[in-house]
Amino acid sequence: MLTLFCSPALASQPFPTTVSAQRPAGVPSDYVVTPFGYMHPSCVMGIDANESVQGALIQRTDGSTRPIVPCTHPRFGGGPSAPGGPPPTINNWVEWGDNASFGPIDFLVGWWTVPNGPGTADGQTIYMFNGLEPSDGSFILQPVLAWDGWNDNRYTMTDWRCCVNGTALHDNPLTISAVGEQIEGYVEGFNCGGSGVCSTWAVGYSCSDGSGAFFTDSQGKVLDWMFGGALEVYDVWECPALPFDQPSEQGVVFSNTFAQTTSGTYIHPTWSHEFGQTTNPSCSFGISGPQNALSLNWNGNYP
């Protein structure tokens, strides 16, 4: 099922967003924003197009390796159960659809459309993604559409794995050139045994601007917690800081999502509707749609 894509060249490693006027108190000024919360820069590592993750090593195609250095710094926020920052700022997963009822999964794919950028830009970071985790939540594989994820005030796509030993891994971000572009995001396992553990995983995406993917091991774990779509934001203190469109059209739809179990059963999951901190600012967050069209909604006007 997997098409192998060429990742964007990793000529110079970018770093995620570092500065925001709305950053919660207690987060050090040199910390970067990631889809896993605020992290020390030393805990965020880039994966080149000729590299894959094998245990505690990043291995190149020529056989040489470099270590994945365990993170020794605290992480602030990030994840479906993480607390938000002090109101009136949102700093966490906001709304998402998930399902962990089908057992071991070896393939998840879905499509979503790039919405208009935020109505205001004040250092906020927006993430939209699907993905897979083990049921213990020890790490996640996710292709991520980000707004201002790299200090760029624009949309980018990046593949992520986090947070084994506290470290986040990513490939090089690809700039998304146009609102309305269709994103295909997937996670796929290979060499999956009878226990449901897959020896290798690919996390990747494809769109009209290009494609990306990187490969990682499974840490010996079954991946059975599916996320059909999620909205995660940092340093949002007003509703226009969210992707902005006409009031009747605000949000993002994750459509045509399907998965496959390691036993070969194709499924169109029904998603549980979950919410994090959404009350201050209150932006009419809501989830709707059938199982193959998970719609995450909000109001980008001033409350």
C-alpha cells in the first residue's frame, strides 16, 4: 500500500517556533514549540532523507549511525490529556477523534484540506494531524500540518515521532503553497508478526507540493490507538488566532479515512469525540460528521 516518496532535502536543519508573547509562565524562553508541547531544543532531532530510526540509533543508508540522545529536560504540555496553560491561552490538544477498539493496526490513512491561515498572527502555532500510538501512549507517529511551526507564518508538512526517552524526531518540513491543497497523511507498518508488533513503521504524507516520509522501529509495541484527526494549538489567546474562514466554513475535515488491522481486516473507524481545554477563549469548538468524514469545527471570529 505504501508508495515510497522522496523527502525534502535536509540541507540545513530548521528549528520549531521559539518565541511568543503568549507563552505560559514557567516555560523557558529558549524552549521550542512542537506537536508534543514546549521542549528544549536539544530534545528535538531531525531525520535526513537517507536515515531511519533503529532502536536508540539513527542509521544512514551507508550503514553509519548516530545516537538518539535521551532528553534530560522537562517537557511542558502536549498530548490528549495534558493540561492547558493559564487562561485565557490555549496550549494543548483542543479537539480530536480517536478509536482503540480494533486491536493491532498496520495501516492508517486519511485526507484533509489546508484551511485559510489565521485571521491574526501573534506567535501562535497550529497543528492538524492524524496518527497512531500504542495504547500506553508512550509515543505517537503523525504526519502534521502546521501553521507557523518553524517561525515562518505559513503552512508546512512534517512527519514526527515522539517521545521515546523524551526525544522528538522529525523529517524536514515542506512548505505548503496554497490554501485548499489536499493532504494525504498515513502511517504504515511492515513485517507485522502474529503478536501484532510491526518491525518497521513509515510515517508520511503526499500533496501537490511534494511528499515526505521517514522510517522507524516500533519499540517492540503494538500500535492500536488511532487518531482520525486532531487540532492542537499553542499560544492561542483569541479566536481569530485560529485558521480563519467564513463563519459557516471554519474548521478542517479529515475525510476518506480508513485503516487495516494486522490480520488484514479493512475498517472505517467510528471516532470518539474528545475535547481538551476549550473554554477560554471559547471559540465554538465542535466535532461532527460520519466515520469517514471527521469534521473538527471552530469559530475564528472574536467571541
